[in-house]
Amino acid sequence: MNLTKSLAVAGGVTAGVIGAVLLAGIITNEEVDSGGDGGVPQTLRLNSIPVRLGGYGLERRRGGGEIAILSISLRVTGDENKSHVCRMAPRLVATVTRDVAARFGDMEDLDAARRTTLPEHLRHRFNQTLEGTPIDGVMIDRVERGEIPPRGTCG
């Protein structure tokens, strides 16, 4: 009888210790994830950007100089990254104007790329411009003729 009671007490103590260690690990892990560099992911929208396809120059280039209005949203994490991205938004707009205008000559090429390779390319270029990695993702929409472009959120 004493042996049964001893085993029950030992099992209860062991389960209590394991549970306490598990709980401490979960609490510690949550604090690490939510502190420091973390924060809530946020989506920022740059002001709409008009881009002349084919680039700017004195000579006429392919594509006839169509103008595409792009609406670009950026996914960032943390208030510090948000304020840094908003402060540097004019440089990001210049990056879009320069890169997209030179790379694409017509709307079809632009539309195909903005659904595949262009978001990752711009994310890389933006992080390079910002000298770090504050931007987690880029989403690109083209504003159709006659639509009202969305306003930027960096105010």
C-alpha cells in the first residue's frame, strides 16, 4: 500500500515539474517573439506612382510611352520599421519610377511581371535603398484608366 502511494506521489510530482517547465518555456518563448524587433505586421501604401513605360529620354522608345499608374503596398513589422519606411517613401517612389520605367515597354509585360517577379525585385531594391530589411513583402496593383487611385497611408 505504501509503495502504491509513493508511486502516485512521485508521478504527481514529476508531472507537476514537467508541466511547470513546459509552461515556463511557453511563457519565455512568447516574450521573445513579441519583444525586441517584433511587433504587429502592418501594410503601408505609397502614394500612387505614374510611370512612363519605356523610360524617359529624348529619343522615342518602344511602347509609345504609355503611362501606368501603380499602387504599391508594403508589408512591414514594427513601428520603427514603419516610421523608417514612411520617412524614406520619396526614395522608394524614385526607385519605382527608375526601375519600372526602364524595364518595361508595354502594359502586357508590366502586368505579367507585377504578378510574378516584380514584387520580389522591388522588395529587394527597396531594402537595398533603405540599407536594411524593413520590408517583408510588396504588393503591386495597376490603377485602371478612369479609376481613382488609392491614397497613401504614410501621410
